[in-house]
Amino acid sequence: MIKCIRAAFAAFFVAGTIVAATPAAAVPLICVMPTSGTVSGLTLVNDINNCLGSALALFAGGTTPDSPPTGMLWWNTSTGYVAQWDGTVWDNLWNVDTTNHLNAVQIGGGVQASLASASVTDLWSVPAASVAVTGTSTITQLANGHAVPGTVKIVTFAGALTLTQGGGTGGTPLNLPNNGSNIVTAPGDYAIVLAITSTNVQVIQYTRATGAALSTFGLNVGASALAQSALGYEAPLNLQLAAAVSGNNLTVSVLGVNGSNPSSPANPVLVNFRSTTLNNGSNGIVYGQITSALSFQVTSGFTMGCTTAVVCRLWVTLICRTELSGSCTDIRLGLSNQSTATQVFPLAEDVLQTTGSGTSGGGAAGMIQANVAAMSGVAIRIAGYVEVTWTSGTGWATTPSKIQVFGPGVHKPGDPVQTVYASTISASANGGGPLTASNVTANLTPTSAVNLVRIDSSAGWLTTANASAQMLMTAQIQRGSTGLGASTIVGPGGGLGINLQGSLSFNLIDAPAVTTSQTYTLYYNSSTPGHNVEIIDGTIILQEIMGSLEPANDAGAPLRLVG
């Protein structure tokens, strides 16, 4: 404005008129007085008023001012921007919203600056809004007296370094959005930093270059709130299992899905149980949280009912040891082997359980063991299973071959996994001699080497000649060339000279311990040569069932399912 006034008065009066003088250089034309001819005083005053009005109004207008001096401000009413002439172009500074009467100020600007990381890395020591931080030195402070409260910086990190959460009130001087924890940066990560004071800052946003979440805290809180609804948990939430062998001892642990021990409030494992009373006003459900490290170690001397050198499936259960006012306040970890050569034990979550007395394992199948003395009347949730091998004289010396978290599609002990049915009405004859294969046969491919195969077979038989002497009818189910059980039927003797007929059946359990196709066939013979026997109407039903594997030398034992 001063330039405009100087230009306006760069003239002088001569005999009641004004003689124009040469104007100052680089002055807007609106402020340039005529430089030739004679101008009346009124015209000059009007020109001066127009110049001053334009200066006071930031030279508002919809067209570009002519010959602007460097540093001049102009409100472009056609775009709404207030701009400044930098000597070459008009730089937009802020936008005027005349409808809502607001100013939209630009944030940022300038070429990205670079600062080497140090304990005190002052982002406000450079004018640029965008700052690249290099190096790997730990940072405890991001402002050191230069920060203007309310301003922000956008920071990118070139390497791995530690941002240290402040120890002062409110996390001063550096407050991080990580639940009070430090942040280890990675190349490409970026953050938005807000100045609270000239030395204290708040990181209001931190984004990983990979897109991964900085923390699962918010997710876990949401899951916890959801779990208290009437639906309860469909399965334990934020649960992961780990198993390891060390010093011939087996240790199974509960972790969060991030692979770390459970903690509160950031990483709880959430689980519900049936109530021990079933009338607590919560549909018989109690809720619990695991918020600290939880594991159970089976020492080398305890077999858990497993057979030496044979892969064994140990079921992992969560046990509600203490229930109080609709909550489970003490959760323990249990392990059990749920089958033997002759029996598959259930693992029911709706039935209150009793655990073994050992605190480092046990020696029998069908019994849940935990790291505390025997419990009775406790509720359980199935967490999964671990497949591992125990060897006599050594203990648990082999790394677990499989760790499975329980959930949809995972069967419980005793559940059918698959069923195969085969039948025939063709006759096949045999008389005397060794056992001979019939045409009653079926094939099954186990889905797991640890599962069992239940065999149900029946067949009608008929002698093809009159039995003139006592006759023994013998039959056996074979898996390949391995006999799994035999049945003998005694026919009448005394030279009755009649045709004999009857039926036979098998109900067996087998552990093929493989995942390749297995063929099961009915073999038979009669004890008297010439007394041929026909097998007719034969059937075999094979059913793979969820188990823990039976000893190989007990193959073909009678089956007993306990439920």
C-alpha cells in the first residue's frame, strides 16, 4: 500500500494543475497515475482512492492484476483463493468460503526435508511439512522448542528405529497411539505428528508400510463386548496353541493369535463354558478371559496312555476351575488321550468333568490331566489337539507333528469322519485248507494316521454238500494280509447228511496308522475237505472315527464306544 501511495503522489501541482511524473517501477497499473497530459485534481483523487481501496481489499478481483510486484497479495474472486505473487507465478495461500464464511488454510508445503534420527529429533527445526527421518537411532523426542502448537508434520521413516513412549504426564514429550507402548518403525512407515506445545507432541496416526495394524487392542475390545451378548462365544476367541518338546518333556501353551502370551487389556483370550449350575440367569453360560501366560507340561515319565513310538493325539482342553457370579475366574489347561485299543472316550463340553490327580501328567487314557490336583464337577471347552510321540525310556523327545485348534470341521473323539459301504450277493465257495478271500471286500483311505477304523461285517453262508460229519466254519477280516479277528461256527455232526446254512458277523476296531488306501476283506473256510461253503449276501461297513490311535499289536480288538 505504501508503494501505491508513493506512486500516487509521484506528481506535483503546477498552477492549479498536476503535472505527471514517471511512476515507480513494478507498481500495479491500478495504482499508476497518468504519465502524460494534464489531469484534474478530482481525477487524481479518484485514482488515488481506487488504488488505496484495491490495496485494502487485497486487490480483490476476478482477473489477474497487471504488473504485480513480488510479494503482492491478490484475492482471486473467481476461484476463491488468496494468492501471493512470487515473482513468477501466483501461489495459492488459502481459500475463502464466502457461503459459510470460513477460511480453508493450506497445511504443508515445501520440498520434503531430511533429518538424521537422534534421541532428540526436532521435526520443527525445518520449515517443510514433510520430513524424512533416516538412520536407526532411538528417538525419545520429536520437538525441541521450535514447534508451533496446533501445527502438524508428516514423517516417513527410512529404517528400523524405536520411538519411545514418553514417561511424563500424558506421555510427554512423545505420546504414541500404541496403548502406551513403544513403536519399532520399518522402512516406508509414516506418521502424522501434532504439536501440543513447543516441546510435546502427539502422534495422532501411525501407518505401517505393509498395511498391518499397529495394535489389536481395538479388535480385542470389540470381541470382548460382542462375547457378552446373548449369543455368547461360538468358539474361544483370539486363541492359538503352541507345543514344544524340551528335555524330553512336552509343554503345550495358550497364546493370542499374534503369537504372544495373553495379556490385559490388549491381548486376552476369550472363552465361555457351560455353567456348573445351569440356572444362573445367563442361559447356563459363564464367561472367562485368559490374561496371562498359560501352559501345561507333561514330564517324560508320564505316557498319557500313549503307546511307545506310536504317534498319539492329545486333546487340549480349557478348564473352568472357579465360577463366580456368571464368570469363570480361574481357567486352567488340560491334556488327555481319548482312546485305547478297545475304547474311544467322549470329550463332551456339556458334561461336567473330573480330572486326574497328577500335576505333571498321567499314565491312563480317558483322563484329563492338568497342572493342579484333581478337580471334580468342572466345565471344559475343547481348544484343539496335539499329535506327538512318546517313547519308552526316552519320553517326549520328538517335535509335535501337528497342532490343531478346534473349530468348525474338526471332529471330536468318537465322531465319524467318513463311512464306506460295500455289499455283494455273489457266491464264492471254499472247503477245507487255509482261509480264502471271499468277494466281500471294501476300501477306505484314512484322513489321518491317528484315527481308527470301525469294521462292521456280516455274511450269510451255505454248505454246497450234505454235511456228513461235524464241521467248523471259520471266518476272519483281513486288512491286506493282516488278520484282524476270527470267528468259528460249529456245524452239527453225527452223519446227519444235511445242508447247513447260517450267518456270521464281525464288529472290530483297527488302527492302520497310514493315510493310504486300505482294503478290508472277509476270509473263510470250512474244516472238512469237500464240505464246500458259499458266502452269500455279504456286507462290509467301514467307518473312520476320530481317535488317538490304538497299539498296533491289538489290531482287530472288539470295539467299544463309550457315550
